[in-house]
Amino acid sequence: MPEQLSTQGSPVPAVARTAALLDVLAAAGGAPLSVSELSRQLGLPKSSTANLCLALEAERFVVRGDTGYTLGRRLVELGGAYLGTVDQVREFYAACRRAPLISRLTARVAVLEGLDVLYLARYDGAQPIRLTANIGDRFPAHCTATGKVLMAAMPPAALDERLRGRTLAALTERSITDHAQLRAELDRVREQGFGLDDEETTPGVVCVAIAVPGARTDSDTFAISATTVTTGAGGADGVDLEAVRTDLEHIAESLGNPLVVAG
């Protein structure tokens, strides 16, 4: 969250201010923010902030309530339009519906941003429990199956640069917090070809993931995963994780080569 907005170097300062304001509202997690609070966080005059909010409200990018502004539905429409242009996301949903096991589970598409994973798509199968991580959510990469496979796919020098001086936060008592342990885990991921989140993000939840190289030259590597709950005795709740991995591999093959039908 920016403490003070700087538009120096921006060819269009108004666009930079708009983006910064939307970022501040997004970081608020749905809590309304007043013009005064937005002005303080952005380091802008209150009058300028008020005018910016009015313009965004008119275009439905923000909504004004009794106590302040929140993000508007226009952003959802634009986000949906963007995702609709990503062929691999559409193919992901179709492939999940065809997959024998994953059609009944929760599956996701994620990319790596810094040391976080950002979730771009989420498929909810017949699994009665809706699990964590929605579209647009971020999680520490070192705790997640998707994050592990994406970090494992990075050149070692680039990964070392991202990890240098960074603390690995623990989300559960099973989370990896030691750099040496993480590197050993990533070695295992490279050797076995998949990542595993064994209750490292959420107690009682297990996730398997594999990386999918971009099908086009402008597409970065992303990861697909499937998630299920545990039995409470160290295993997945009636789900064969090796079979889940096989389903993921079929889906990955179809995403990498549109001529392949998953299933």
C-alpha cells in the first residue's frame, strides 16, 4: 500500500493516481475508505482525491457508501473480459469438467509474482467443502503447491535473488520457514515433477500442483493445482493423490497443446 503517491516519470499522472487509488481500496479488503483517508494514504490534496473518486464513481469503478468508497462492479466486468481473452483459462475450466477426479475437486490456475502466487482461475467441482484461495487472492509461494512448482521452474540465480534477505512466514505449523529446507523441497519438486502442500497453507487441506509452460511465446509458466481435505490421519480424504496428479498432467497437456483432449 503506498504511503505517498509519486507520479514523477509517469506520462499520464492522472492514470497513475487512478491506479494507486484502486490499489489502496483493494488493500482495504472491502472496508470503506473516506476521501480523507484516501487522501492521506495517497499523499494527495483532499480536493484532488474527491474529484478522482467522483470520476471513478461515475464510471462505476468505485461505489460510495455512507462511510466511504469501495471497489465497484465495473472492475469485475473488466476482469472477466480480460480472463475471457486468456484461451488457456477457458481451456482449463473445460478440461477440469472432463477430468475424472478433478471434476469433483477444487482446482486453480496460479502465476508467480515476486514471492507470492496469484490465482487467476478457480474451478469448484462437486466437493461439498469450498476451500480457500479465490480468484485474485495471493498466498506466500513457499507454502503452496503451485508456488513450489513455479519457484522450482525458475533459474536458480533468479530464485536466489528473490529469496535474498526475505523471511518465510508460517501459515501453519507445517509451513516451511527455513531457506535451506525450502531449497531442498524445491529440489524434490524438480525431481518428482509436482509440488505438494501438505497442510502448509490451511490445516486439514492438501494440494497437488504441476507447472504448465506457456503455450505461446508471450505466456509465462503457470501452475495448475487440485485441492482436497484430509482424513485427519495424514492423508487425503478418500482421494488418490497420484490419480489427481495424473489428471493434472492430462489437463496440462491439453493446455500446452490445444489439439490434445484431456481426460
